[in-house]
Amino acid sequence: MPKEKYDPPDPRRCYTIMSAEEAASGKKSYWAELEISGRVRSLSSSLWTLSHLTALHINDNNLSRIPPDIAKLPHLAYLNLSSNKLRSLPVELGNMVSLRELLLNNNLLRVLPYELGRLFQLQTLGLKGNPLSPDILNLYQEPDGTRKLLNYMLDNLAVHPEQLPQRPWIALKERDQTTPTAVFTVMCYNVLCDKYATRQLYAYCPSWALNWEYRKKGIMEEITSCDADIISLQEVETEQYYAMFLDTLKQRGYDGYFCPKSRAKLVSEQERKHVDGCAVFFKTDKFTLVQKHTVEFNQVALANSEGSEVMLNRVMTKDNIGVAVLLEVNKDLFSEGCGFRTPPPPRLKCVFSGGKPPQERQLILVANAHMHWDPEYSDVKLVQTMMFLSELKSIAERASGDPSSIPIVLCADLNSLPDSGVVEYLSNGGVAETHKDFKELRYSDCLTNFSCNGKNGASDGSVTHSFQLKSAYDGSQMPYTNYTYDFKGVIDYIFFSRTHMSVLGLLGPLDSQWLSDNSVTGCPHPHVPSDHFSLLAQLELHRPPPHPLNPLNGLHLPAHS
């Protein structure tokens, strides 16, 4: 149902005529409502140029048809077509998803276009006085009949069998031919778990297309068609991880690691099956698992609260988690030296080239996280990100005497836009303690615990990390990763150690023209199984020099006396 409060137009409409003096003085008029009356039989085409209108009263006329051009008034929230002579309605009326009130009383309508089911924000539908079929009238006259009728029409609306257009592959650079490198692909994908796929949140999607049994086929097809060497998934339900994801991907040569959100410890065994979490999969012929880790943000917040009330009340109460796997790059692959086409297709292979196998094993740390969702909690998202990087730093330091030899790949649904403090922190290596995303809340006493200099280090008024990270996608390559009616934007990311790696290519966005032509106001959709689009990046890993003078990926090394 609609989230925003709707105030219908005042039935006691008052009109004020601008005086000649006001017009001469340059006074501007603004009107968002229009009333047309006088037994009108046809409408002027100039009406459809008034795209700013929010209310249109054309009741009590002699109109026998409404042209499809009415859909050119996308901001209409109120449309009164009552007491005309309408025998049919244009299917384009279903594209006017801003409508809250549609009055069709006292016409000659015998049928309704099923496209009206797309009007998911409609609160009032007037159908009285029409010779409609008993099936429609009986449903309409039930309690909450408007919503039941619209849901029925949406669920029975024919979906064109047309397949999604292939997303383009964006080639960015050629593989380095001068030094030994390894090329592999990384996928990041929020699959939208079944528990969150409700009609309340996604009223524009037919119920059958929200059903997990339907969506899981499209999700697995998306994953297997990308055939990435490393797969990071968010919103994976515990039961589905073991019953579907792990089982299916093991057959395709993957192993994986999964952990549910912290609340899984507090609920019954039956409820635990439906707690979602984060999963990382990797191809076992490319990588070998060395270590696996879970980071529970509420536990890290508790251990580092330093008496901060906002840390305890805002951060510790959120049960988001992150996972990390330390992988060894299989040595024999360094000597394969086989090439690939440029640009490569979305189904990419892991390719290593040049030189002899390294004398020491090459490790890579792959991390995956899902940060808190609420836009009002930008401070929590930023602190969660800081905690995660601090934990990753500790993992890398414990894993190697020279932690700078361990490159990082960080995949995440950060629930944060590219101009957020979270992305600034990751990309620039730090943010000011006074950053607006902290909302002037008192975090400063505990933030030093997560800064690269540690609790006892000198503070310059900023919170820093020492990973040198770069986003695989820039702002122009992917205009949105989350695509719903209420929100369309980039909140999913793949970051990597820019001192160890470079990005060779990316999977681009779904054609926006296709979305427009097919009236896709938001996802999920019968052709799009999640409200997120997957990210796929092809990364090139460079072998580190034998004795780096400085930490290559910026991991903080403790000072030696």
C-alpha cells in the first residue's frame, strides 16, 4: 500500500481570476488542478501538454473515449471521469502509477483493462453505475475490494515473453603483457530474500513473480550465466543457502562460506531457517580456502563502545554482519598463459599468464557485507563500514608476516550512495570525525579504535583506514544497482586494492530504454528476479615485487623498534 499520505482535492473548488493589473505586473500563476465541464464530447490534444497537472476533473461530460495520450500526464494523483459515456478505457491508463484516486462512476464500462492492476498506489477506485461483469463487481464489493480487484488484475495481466536484452560488457583496458598477472571475475549480487519480497513493499510486482519458487530460477540463472570466479551474495536465507545456493554451485565447481545475521542466535530453529545473511563462493580450481571469518557488527560495537551511548543505542542494536574468506590463489594457474578475447563476453574464465609459479603462496582476502538499510541511520552505516575494515586489517595482519602482500576484494550492499560518507571513507582512506553523516552524534571517543593509527595513535580529527581501495565501477558506468519505484540509485559496490589490482572490464547496466518501453516502474519484475542488479568485474592481479619498501595495499604495519 502507498507509504505517503494522500490528500484528495477539496470538493469545494475555488477559482481566482488574475486581474489585468496582476498580469501586467508580471505575476505568475500556478495551478496544478484543471476542471473541464460543459457537456464536452472530445478533448483538445493540447491538454496532454500540461504534464504538471496533479488533478484533472473531466466528469459530467459526454466523452465516449479517452485517448491513450492521457498517460502523458504522469503526475496525476486524482482523475475524475465519472458521468460520461465511456465504453472502454485505454490500456495506457495503467502506466499512470502516481494515481491515488480514479473515479469512473456512471459510465458504460462492461470490461476493465487488466493494466489497471499496475496502479499500485491507487486508494480509491470508483466503479458504481457501470454494467460490469458480476465477477468484477463481486470482487470490488468485498471488504478492501479496490485492492483485491487491482491485485487480481495485476496477477492476471499477460506478461510479454520477451527476454531481457543482454547487458553490455564494458572493456576498460587490455591485460598487462609485460608482467605475470592473474585475471579473475568477481560478482556482487543482493538476491532479495523471500522474507522481504512482500506485496507491501513491492505492490507493483505480480504476486506470482514475487514468489520465491519463481524468483529463485531467475536468480540462479543470473548467477550461473555470469560464471564468476568469486561470487558475493547478500540477503541469502539460511535454508536457501544450503538447499539451493551451495548445492547448485558445488555441482559447478564452487565451495562457499555463509553466515546469517546475528539475530539467528536468538530465534527458534524454525525461524532461523529464514534469517538472511552473506555468502561468498569461489571456484575450487582457482582458489583454495585458507581461513573463514564472520564479523558481527553488534559485537564489535559492544567491545569498542567506550561508554558511548550512541554506539550502544544506535549501532549495537543493528544485527548486520560481514564475512571474509582468505583464499590462496592456486599456483599452477600462474603458468597457464592462455589468452581470452577482448572484449570478453559475460561468461568469463579465470586466466593466469607469464613467468614461473611464485615461490611463495599468493593470498587474497575476499570480504562481503550488507550494511544497515535505513536512510536515517547514515551514522550507523559509516561506523559499521569502519568496524568491518578494522576487522579485515586484523585478519590480514594475523594471516601474514607481511600483510601488504594480501590484496583485498570487498563486495557489499552498503545501502549508501556514491556521495555518502561510507563511499568517501572507502575511496579516500578516511573521513573527518565531524562528517555530516555522523549527524553530530558523539562517536569520537570510540572511533579512534577503528582508525589505522589505533587507539593510542595521534588523531588529526579524522578516522582513517590504510587499505588503498578503488571502486570497480565509477558513477557513469552503472546509473543504478537498486531499482524500485521509490528509489533508483547505486548502493552496491565492488572495491579492490588498487596497488595490487586493476579492473579490465565490467558488466554494464540493463538498457534503460527497455525498462521504459516495458513500463517497468520498479523491480522485482517478471523478468527481473531481484530489486538489485548484479555487478560483475574482471580484475587483474599483479604479482607483488619481492621486497616492497612500503605496504602495497596500505595495510597498517606495526612500527618496529
